[in-house]
Amino acid sequence: MLRRTKIVATLGPATETPEVLEGLILAGVDVVRLNFSHGKAEEHRARAALVREMAAKHGRFVAILADLQGPKIRISRFADGKVTLHKGQRFVLDAA
């Protein structure tokens, strides 16, 4: 029977081991999602390589979805405390 529905699994710390990932692949996962909002590039690279390795081992193709977060501005406390702005005053908000 042709299956049109795809199974997507988000990878993270709970799916780090080859055994868990292999179980997902054997259970029929079609796509793995890497959430780039969390983790480091090296971690994502290692997970992607493991997906490729485990999929090849079982003769399967598993797509890798890179979930990239769009722009988000987060503001914390100002270094010099509260800032009061007055009409016409210039204020620079740096994204550093």
C-alpha cells in the first residue's frame, strides 16, 4: 500500500544514541527535524551524520529538515540601568 503521510521526528538529546535513532528508522520515520534554535553546529552535524549512517545501514532514505528560526529580537537589561527616551532623541539598539 502506498503511504502518502510522512512521519517526522524531532531529534535532540533523547535521540542521541544510535539505538534510539535506529529504532525510529525501523519504525518508519521519513524525515528527521533538527531544531537549530537549540544546540551547536557540531551537535547538528553529528546527528545528521548518524541519520545518514543508520538509514544507509537499513537501505532507507531519511530526509533531514533543518528548522531555522527567523529573526527574533530579545532585550535584556541595559548596562546603565533604565533608559528614558524623549521625543526626537536618537537611540541605537545594537544586536550584538
